[in-house]
Amino acid sequence: MTSTYQTTGIIVKKQGFAENDLLITFLSPEYGLIRAIAPNAKKHQSKLRGKTELFVVNNFLVTKGRNLDRIREIETQESYSKLRQTIEKISVSQYLAELIVNLAMTQQPQAELYALFNEHLRRIEQLSVKDSLFPYIAQAVFHFLAVTGIAPEVYSCIETQQNIVPNFEQKSWKVGFSFKNGGLITINSELNPIIIKNQLNAVELALLQSLGSKNLLPIHEIIPHMYSDSVIENSWIRVERILKDYIEFYLGHALKSAEIITDILIAF
């Protein structure tokens, strides 16, 4: 980067800095994660107020500093204002933003991750209050993992490399999921059973395997008609939780915003 540079970015984190400034973290397609000071942004009459909120997409003019960059000008492109209309949508969006902070790289192009983050925010913003958010969370998370190169293996056994297909005929059928080894393991695997942290039934595996598609597939293309809506919803919750736990295992720490998602979404 030169001493002064321009870039587009979406704000994924903000925190107070000094008396009147904000420390902004935003994701840029050209430069990845950028942390920069927004001077006087906390002042009531600041021109930066409203432009430094989470999920706002801006054109930034930034001066590079020795330790932290400094924002000189901001021009807003998009704000995703409908995300703030419900506690469920804003909570899910904050969770996805925390994932970006943990998964994105600095000083490196992140164009694909940037595009995915914006796309999934648009999808969540457009959902009605009747739509379940769990499928959209799960697919967003899976897409983030895939584009950053750390997605688990969900189509074949990591030991035998044989394809694993959900078995809907046997009610007790399950497959193992190892965080340590990064994917599916058949239950009769010779690997130490201790590494199999989770087991998925046929419905859960079918949903998990569908997440690699560009958009969510119609449920009748994934799950047989004999399964009720409540079974499918509970399976989506289970899949979302497994992906969350997998990421936390990979990162080595808990995700703060993930702790309250299930409670909030189920409560409402």
C-alpha cells in the first residue's frame, strides 16, 4: 500500500479508541482486514457518525500509519439497514462478522470472502419473520470455511476416502464427525473412537452435504417427505451447532456472539 490509499470495505467491528475516536475493522476485497482509526467519530456532530456502524459498506480514503491506519474520508455505498429491524437478524449478522474477523487475513486480497459476506447479509436481510435462520447461518458458515480453505470433509470418510451417503432406510444409522481429523469418519472406522466428537444421523448429514451449493436447495430435494418440519428444523440447529463447534476447535477459542444465537432464535 502507498501512504494514502482508497478501498471499498464493509465494517465488521468497531470499538472506542481514545476519547472521541473509534477503532474500525473492515473487510476490503483488495487488502483483506484493515484496522483504522476513525477520528472524532464518537462526537455527536461528527460527519462519520452513521458511516462507522457495523455492516455499512463504504468507500474509504485511508492514510497508512506506523501502527494503525487513519481514515480521512468515507463515502457510504450500502448500509443493510433492514438487518437492524429484528434482534434475530442483527445477532446472526454479528456472528458472521465475528467469523470474518477470525478467518480473514490482513494485507492480502480477500475478494471472494468479501463477496460471500455481502451476499449472505443480503439473504438474511431479505428473509421474512417466518423464515428459519438456521439454514442460512449454516450455509454462510460453510461457505466461509470453504473459501478460506478449512472446510471439513463432508462427502467421504477421511480414513478410507469412500463416499458416504445418508442412509434413510435405517433409523439408527449414523456417521462420525471428527474435529481433530477434519471431517466424516464411518462409525466402524479403525481410528480411535475418542476422536469422533460428534455423530450425525441421515437427515443431519444430508443437510450438511447440501451446504456446498451456491444457494439453499429445496428441502424436498434433500430430505424424504416422511420427515416432519420440526425434525428438519432441529436437524438444521444441530448442523449449525456442529459447524460452530468445529470452527471454535480450529480457532482454539470460543466465539462470543455464537453463545447467544440459539437461545435468541429459539426464544423468538
